[in-house]
Amino acid sequence: MRRRRGSGNDEAEVDMTPMLDIVFIMLIFFIVTATFLDETGKDFTQPPPPPDKDIPTEPKPAIVVFVNGVNGCAVDGIQTDCSTVPLQVEKARAEKAGAAVILRMDERAKHRIMVDIKEDLDSTNTDSKIEIIPATDI
């Protein structure tokens, strides 16, 4: 038997239409069934500056309690015994209504004095801020 020699035209063509139909149907299915998150964005725009009339013209008065490097106390520049500082602060608050209390302390002073003064002020519901000053600034 003799084999036939063909002309070499053995290419088979595959019809891609059904596969494309399936891909499009799956794509439509996943789009329809997908749940999309409703994400809200953050607003990073700054608020407008306050009008000029709301800016206070004078800063609040402050009562300064100072403990120096040799453990001496002063309230608004007037030397006093450290045990009487809370009384002096109350007296100064009567003169300066709504004044803030600033506790300034030399870093060389005993911290126990500042702790005692802070606890006494806290027991009278007096808000205060503590500042420790380096020895080179004095």
C-alpha cells in the first residue's frame, strides 16, 4: 500500500465563538453579583480662619509659682514660704479672675517641693501647668 502524500494542508481550525460567549456570560455574572463597598472619604479641607472679632485682644492673666535652685518659692515674683504657696495662689486668683497657674521649677530644686505644691493645688481643683527650667536659662 502506498501512502498518500498530501499537499501539507493539515491545519485544523478551532472555532473560538463558544468560548468567548462563555467568558462574556461569566463576566456579566460576576459584575452583577459583586458587592461594591460604599467607602466614604475623609475631608481634609481646613476650616476657614475665625473672624477677627472672635480673637481675644488680651491674653488671660497667669499666676506664676517659681521654685528656684535653692528651694525658695515665689508667687508672682513675691518671695513666700513653700508651705504657704497654695494660700498665696488662692489670694492671687481672687485678684485675677480666671487666671491660669504656671508652676516653674529650676531643675536643681527638690522635686518633692513641686509635687507637694501640685498636690495642694489639685486638691483645691486648681488647674496648673508644670515647667522645668534648665539651670543654664536662669
